[in-house]
Amino acid sequence: KQEVTQIPAALSVPEGENLVLNCSFTDSAIYNLQWFRQDPGKGLTSLLLIQSSQREQTSGRLNASLDKSSGRSTLYIAASQPGDSATYLCAVRPNPGGKLIFGQGTELSVKP
Amino acid sequence: DTEVTQTPKHLVMGMTNKKSLKCEQHMGHRAMYWYKQKAKKPPELMFVYSYEKLSINESVPSRFSPECPNSSLLNLHLHALQPEDSALYLCASSRAWGGYGYTFGSGTRLTVV
């Protein structure tokens, strides 16, 4: 059974720092992996989608990598800003017809 | 239009009430989803509609009744809910069921009193 873990559960950093959020999964046979951002009480905003054949995806200050063999994905945020404060969720899709399996999320706080 | 729109944003209902949540998208997506999210927890899948047909029901109690009148619209009808059903209800869509990225709405914050 696929399990997705995100460590740490919470992270507080000063503005301007580069940071890495981690996502690990127990079964390397995944179809794709998606990173989301969620502001308090709001819906999920899709940040990056990585297909199983890809190693990384980039969007602006965000870079997500995928290493299927080790069961890991990282979300790199460059030059963090207070507006980046949110909960970041990773979700794995085991196969094309399967449902998303979410991690518990990392709550990020960027202090001015 | 690249959004999933959910209404209402907030809803307070009594345990004997009947209410409905609405979700709309105009991206031409043919798969639509309902998720339930409790505080500090990840979203939990409730229902999947693919081409307006119910494809997955994750053993959701019958007091939640989904409906997909057309390819752009998804409803969730609520009846005789319990206080523990209070949560954020999220709608999402994707190009098709299977392998595509999801677009989520902003959610409906439901409180059952």
C-alpha cells in the first residue's frame, strides 16, 4: 500500500532563504507526482506536476525533483518571501486510473 | 477560464436541513471530483465523475448525494448531516480521469449545527 510522508510537518524560515521541502513515498511504481499549495481555509493550488518519466519541473522560483528509485521528491523554493507562507502538499498517483494519495503536508512560515 | 468555481463559500446548516454545494468549470475537463478536508489533514476523496458518470464512490454515507447534470457542473446534495461532517469540501477537475493534473476550487466551508 502506497504511503506518502512529508517531513518536516512545519518549518519557519527568515525571508530570503532558499529552502527544501521533502516528500517520500513507499512504492516507487508511481505514475506522477503533484505539488500543491494551500492557504488557510482555501482550496489547493497546483504548483508542479512531474510525470514518472521526468526528473524535474520548474516554475519561477520553484523547482521540483523526482527520484523514483529512492522514493523521494523535493520542492525547492528559492529566495523565500512572506507570501510563500502556506501548507505545501505532495500527492502521488500510483497509476493512471488511481486516486491521488496525499502526504500530510508541510506548513511553511516565512518571517519578514 | 482556468478556474473551478465553488458556491457557496460558507454554509451553516442544521442537522435536519437539505442543502446543496455547487461546482462549475469551463475548461472542458471531463473528470470532476469531490473531496472532504478536515483541519490540519490532507483532502480525502469522496466521489469521482468521469464523462458525467459516477466512477468512484469512496464508501461515502448516503446523506451525501452527488449529481453531475452536465460536463461543466457538479453538485453535492446534503441531507441529515451530522456535526462531524463539518469540514472544507473541495471540488476538483482534470482533463480526464487518469493521469492528468488536477485543478481545485476554493472550497465550501460547511458547518453542521
